[in-house]
Amino acid sequence: MRKLKIMEHISLDGVIQSTGEDGFPYTDWTAPYRSPAGRDALLATHGTHYDLLLGRRTYDMWSGVWPNAPASPMGDSIKAATKYVVTNRPESLEWGPYEAVEDEVEGVRRIKSDGSKDILLWGSSTLTSTLLEHGLVDEMVLIVYPVLIGTGKRFFAEGSPARSFSLVGSSTTPTGVMLNKYEFVGPLKGG
């Protein structure tokens, strides 16, 4: 069975939003922290051979950028990956290779059981709680930036299921960005 890994850029206060939708004022807040060393660390964590699981909004945003991006290790691997897209409008998908996923729980179970490449979930935060609730997440990589934003879409929505993870790796870039890798342990146990 292949692993499902969530990868997310996140502020210290849990904000993941970086686009101007819904009047969000802090677009591209990760830009000042980018560095060649950070890019290399992200590429090493990301890997080169994987498939993608994307919500419809993320797929639509990415399909406006990545198909025409210049050749690069990350861009080339994103273009080559099969994009499993959770959508109710499969007829409008164009950027591929792709496969529409209409039932996010059973669809993800099927995808995980078939194939050899890991599956990366980038963005698509609305899927996170559901996938955690059903025990479908194997690993999380949080790319934590040394900023407080105060407003915007949070990584974990109110009501996300309580879960335990184990820190299995961490590195820091010269600009203070931390890449923390966590593996799923199980439900949160009280003391």
C-alpha cells in the first residue's frame, strides 16, 4: 500500500492561505524566506516520483501555473504526476494526466491500495480533516515559516479529529523555515 503524505506551507499560527481570495491581505508571504538551501531541502523531502491528490480549487489554481512553468526538478515531477482530483465536475478536467475522484474516502482508499508511488496532498485543506478522520493520512510534512499572520484559512479546521503524530525528521533553512516530518501514530490518548 502506498503512503499518503500531506505537505503544507504554514505560519506559526496555522495559516496556510497565500492567495488573495476572500480579501486575504498577505499574498505570497513565503517569498521573503525562499533560498536555494530551502528549495533543495524541500525537493529532497518532496521526492521526484509520486502522484498528487488535489481538491478542485487547488487543481484549478495549479493548472493555471504548472503546465507552462519552465523545466525544473519540481515542475517536471508535478507535470508528470497523475493528479487525482476530488471533484463533482470531472468533465471539466483538462490538465493531466488526471483521474477524477468523486468519493473522497473510498476513492482515496482505492488509490492508496493501487500503485507504487507515494501520494502527495498539497493545499486542498478541506480534504485534510476528512482524510485524518478516516485514518488515511500516513505522514505530514509541515513547512513552518517564522511568521504570525493572524487571519486567513487555517490548516486544521475547527472540529478536526484529535490525532497523534510522531516527529521523524526536522531541518531548518538559513532563513529560519523549518521542515518537520511527522508520521501518523493514532487517535489522541488522554492522560
